[in-house]
Amino acid sequence: MPRTYSILGSGERGLLHFFQEGYWECSASLGSLIGVDLDYFANVFLKEKGIESLGVRAHADILRLVASLLVLQLMRVRGHEVGKLLLSLFRVDLDHSPPQPRNDHWEAVKRAVDWVSWADREYPCVCSRLEFGLDWESSTRQLLGIDPPRFPHILGCDSPMITSMS
């Protein structure tokens, strides 16, 4: 059963279901929250790049990987309390983490970092193979609209993935 956590911090809307295994799903609610057309991304862009050839399980895991990395990146750039402890999308600063016992939110982010690290090892080079960009750090920042896209094709022509974030 998924748990619900706010990913934006106090006073902001932004509740997403976090799965006990350590990931967030690539969902319409996530897309709406971050201003990215994830339906286009999953059903047009990734299909054009050949994600279906990797198999059903890999397809699902890669969508979860992208969603989880987007959530972690959003926590980092928005200055979320737990996001400040992310040294990278794949590494938590354990030296400056809260003392034991840690709260559920911190533990969820730690599980997410562990899960994305596993998925990145399970599907090596998927970021470049599916032409998201050079690496996950820059690709997630571009998908979130934080950095300008280095690879305009990722936005699509007729249906751009980045929408306005009102």
C-alpha cells in the first residue's frame, strides 16, 4: 500500500503516493505537479526511442526510475528539508542526516535513493540509450524546466512535455 508524502514542503500542495519498495510512479498527478506532460513522455517520446524493446518489466521500472528521479530532483531544487541531504540524486549525506530515530519522510527518501541506485545499475546507460540526455542530473533538471534543454527533441514538436507550472 503506498504512503502519501508532501514533496514540496509545508504549506504547498504536492502529495504523491510513495511505494514501500522505494519509488514514485510516473503518473498524471506527478506530471501536473511538476508541469511535465508525462503522458507524452511515456507514450510517445519513450516509445519512439524504443523502450518497448526492453520488455514490460524494464519499461515499468524505467518509468518509475524517471518519476523517482524527478521527485528527488524537485526536493533538491525546492530546498525541501530532506532534499537538502541529497548530495546527488543517488547519494544521501549520512554524515549530516537526522539522528536516530529518523522520521518516516527521511526514511522514505533514503529508500528512494536506494531504489533509484538499484534501477540505475539494473538498466545501465538507459539515460543516454533512450536519449534523455547526458546524465540523470542534467536530464531531470531539463525535464523540470530548471535548465534549458540541451536536446530540444526531448520536448517533442507538436506536444511539448514541459507545460506551464502555475
